[in-house]
Amino acid sequence: MKIFFRYLFLRLLQPFVYCLTALTILWIVADVYGTMEDFIDHKVTFAVFMHYYALQIPHMLVQVLPAAVLFSTLFTLISLNRRSELVALQAGGVAPLWLLAPFLLFGLINVLVLGYDMSGPAARADVTRNNIMKVIKGNGSGGNDVMNLPYIDEANHRVWYFQDLSTSGDTGKVEGLIIHQQDAQDHDVALYAAREARWTGRFWRLSGGVKKITYKVDGNVQSQETFEEFDLADVTTPPRQLSLVMSQPEDLSVGQLSEYIATSTQTPDRIAKFRTEWWYRILYPFCVLILMLFPLVQSGRNDRRSPAAGIGIAIAVLVSFSVFNSVFVAAGKNNRLPPFVAVSFTEVLFAAVALHWLAVNNGWYWQIQEWYAAWRKDGAGVAEKNLT
């Protein structure tokens, strides 16, 4: 690796660590402001407090990492420009494009880190955060709980109503369960109601005053039966799958989102949320490189402008990107835009603006015009030679 490459890479690494640490502390302080009352009311120990926030690191990185890369890149380039180090490197024969290479490599590394984080760890951290808070408040067992939600299983013509669904590993328990079975023509077939249901590993077992109502073809009640315990041998949907389809898209990993999209029989409006979230997990990590392009405009400037101006521009870019991204992602989740368009629009827009600034500051447009003129001239010369 060339000396200048190592030098610039290491110059960028130190402010990145400082920015990441500072932004992490700010994130924790802001989060503590909203949760401290719960910690105090339930007498949470300092060890539990530290464990709680240690588990939030993957979720925190999604918000903190792009900003840390943006500000550390800006600080490094302003520092290099104020000491005329970039001018010295260019005078030594280093092309402007090569000056960007260490920064782009650093950005690519962070894209990979953020991509891995968003593929699963960040979602699991968010779920763990909610479960720990339920335990602190005494409202949960630490497992994956779903409460007071219906689920329409269109593939099996079955409607589930859960008062409380709790899953932990491969086991599952439901309190307050109603299953409404229909036929292919949406005619009522049977209704099962029970105070409790447990997953046996192959099917669901109802208990605690089970009521079964059977319907005639015309929809009238044919019979009513009561059991202390009843096995639904044909209801083989495992608790993990129920938890998956009942979860919010933000709580699922990329693999779980892919599984849901491939197997879901839900309406397009509901699937749009999951498709948009899937594209968001895939494309959002590239915002690290896109946001880095804006401070890289500093590499083409030779003036010693005030650092406050650069920081102000960086904050404006970061806020604008967040607002645009939130608006368009929300439009995708509400099925107002195709998921890919909703997620990619903001990144394409900001990337185009940043590349335009880079092209203007580095004279890339003039180079392209010269290359085009040379190509036209060479083409005309070849054509003239062929005619003669």
C-alpha cells in the first residue's frame, strides 16, 4: 500500500473513532431521557442498565454510523486543506481521483459493516430491547410476545384471534385463542375457542374449557360441544411462523423478511410494508458512501474556509437526507410507491447532487468534453482515411 494511502486512511480513522464515540454518548443520553423514569420506578440496578444499553449497540449503529463517517470525513478533509496537505500531494503527482481512494475504501468497509448489522443484529437488538423493557415493567417473560392481534391465514382459510401469544425457542403458548375455520368459498365451517393452547411440536392442543361450534352449509349453527382438552391435528402452523407473520417488519431479519414475502398470502397493502423494509435493509447501508461524497467536495477546494461552514452544510445534508428518506420509505410502506423506488429515490437523488459537485470542483466535465472532442476528431480522421 502506498505511503499516502496509509497516511490518509489513518488520518481518517482517528476522528472517526472520536465521532462514533461522541454520537454514541449523545444517542444514549437522548434514549435515557425517555426511559429513565421506567428504570427508576422499577428500581433497575446499574448492571441491568449497562446490559440493556450494551444490547442496543447494533440498533444504535444504524443511526450513528452514517453520521460518524460523514463528520469524520469532513473534519479530516478540512484539516488537510487548512495545512495545504492535499495541494502538496497533488503537486507531488497524486491525481485528485487517487486522493479519494482511501476515503472510498473506508466508506466501503463501513457499508459492509452496516449491511451486516442491518441484516439481522439490529432487528434482534430492537426486539430484545422491547422484551427487556416488558420484563422490567413486569409485563412479559422475555420471550417474543404478541398481544390482542388477529391473523388471517388466507392459505388455510383460517382466522386466528390471540389475546396473548408467547414464543420462546420452538415452544409456544396462547392465552385466549379463537380459531374461525372457513371453506374455499368463505363459508363458515367451525369455530374453536379456548382459554389456553399449547404447541405440541406437531399441532396445537386446546385446553381450559374448549368450545367447538360447527356450522351448516347455510351458515346456521349445526352443533355446539364443550371439551376440557381438544387436539387440532389439522392446525399445524408452528408458533415461530405465527410470531413471524404477526411481527412488525422492523423486528425481522432479512432472511425472515424474505421468508415472509415468499410465503405470505396477505393483501398487497400489508406485503408492501415487508417488501419496502427488505429493500431498505439492502440499500440503506450505501448511504454511508453517498453521504461521504459531500465532504469529499472539500478535496477539490484550495481555499481555507471556516470549518463552521462545512459543518453547517454537513448537518443540512444529514437532516435533509433523513427527512427525504423517511417520507419516501413511508410512502413505500403504505403502498403509494413501488418499494424499490421508494427506498432508492433519496439515495439516487443525493448521489447525483454530490457527484455533480465533485465533477464541477474537479473539472471532470471539462475532461469529458476533451475526451469527447478527441474521440470525434479521431473518428473523423479514420473516416477521411477510409474515403481516400
